[in-house]
Amino acid sequence: MTIVTEPASDAALVARCRAGEDEAWRELVERFSRYVYAIAVQAFRLPEHDAEDVFQEVFARTYERLESLRDDAAIRPWLGQLTRRLCIDCLRGEAREEPVEEPEPPNAEQIVERLDEALDVHHALDRLSGDCREVLDRFFARDESYRTIGDALDIPPGTIASRISRCLEKLKAELVGRTEPVHASGKR
Amino acid sequence: MTYDAEQIAELLRALPPAPRGWVEAAQELPSARRGLDQIVARAEADAEFRARLVADLEHALEAEGYEPDAALLEALRRRIDG
């Protein structure tokens, strides 16, 4: 029997970070790193070096301001807003050198909304058993081949397609009935 | 909201991992900040050390056995100048 440990809530994780638990901070960065990265490179189309600066600044400010966060459960929309603000600052900085009318890409808002949805799905993935988590993340998010996945997880490549299909069904079931969190866009 | 398998797959694809080095650097923040606090506390207590930092931050840190990476230098400049 596979025992799946429910991940800590965002609020619990923030409280542990504030109490000085380095391990909780590592987990918080791991939990939101893809989201922050995706906002910078997909929604705001920052080049890698600017995206890296924004990424590090987001987590540095988050660490500094944990004490003053008004609602621990709202860390996700707070991080989303901070990332967007820093991306806009970065684009405005570049616009000073080469003026443009509006530095923010026109569809940034819609892309962030989609990334919010994607984060819900990834958080649901965290609630599945380790083997499902690994196989779905490697195939879809990391774009690994059946062969690479088979080698990494020591499973026959011929069984991977059926595992993916089975795990997608489990993920779909996990997503049904879950309360939807508040997103950076403020939407539910 | 309900999704079909194809929509779930698309949403999984939408969040690839951030570069590992970026994630690790952000995860090391607490220990980096503790190192920074130590240096600042020493600079406040030791005028000669502070003068060496102000004169040539990078070399002063190297001489004391610290690894003067860009983030540490930037953070220290802010703290010492501030």
C-alpha cells in the first residue's frame, strides 16, 4: 500500500519559515519556484539573465518580509503580485534605454491566469503517490522521453504510456472537488 | 472546475522546472543571510575591519576567508552604506 503524505498548507509552511526552519524555506522555494520562473519568462518574456535577477529578488524580498506578511495563507497571490511588479520594473528599466509605449506584454494578464491554473494542477500532483508524481512531471513538465523516464525510475519503457494514462486519471480525480485557492489575479 | 486529460497535460507542461542553480541559490538564502549578519555585526564592533570593508569590500572579504559572490557583495554594500 502506498502512503501519500498530504503536503503542508501554504500557511503552515510560511509559519514554519517564520519560526526559522531552514527546511521549510527550502520547501517554500521548491513549491513556488516554477510559478515565479514561468511568470518571468512566459508572461513577461524576460531574457534568462533578467529572469534570474527577478527570481532571486522575489525570494530575497519574500524572506525579508515574512514577518510582515498579513495573511500566511495568501503567500501565493502575494508572490504572484511581487513577481509581476518586479518584471514590470525590469521592463521599465530597459524601456528607459530604448523607449517603448507599454513595457508589459499585452497578454501577460491572461498568461498569469493560466499559470495560476497550472499551479493548482501541480499542487494536486503533489498529493499523488511518488511514482505518479514522478512519471507525470518527467513526461509533461520536464519533457523527458519514455526511455529517459524508464532509465531514471527503473521501469520498462513499454509500461510508461499506460502509467501516464492511469496517473492522469488519478490526477483528474484529485482535482475534482478541491476548493479552488485565490490566485494572483484575485480570481477563484 | 473540471478538466479533461488533455487540459491537465497542457497545464502540467505550462510549469517546467526553474533552473536548478537558481532554486538552490534561493534555498540557501537563510544561511547566506546569517553569514551576512555575522559580517555586519563584526564591522559594527571592529572599526578597523569596517574601514577595510569600505575601502575594498571584495578583497577584505577574501582576506577573511569569505566567498565574495555578487549577491553577498550587493547585500553588504547596502547594509554597510546604509
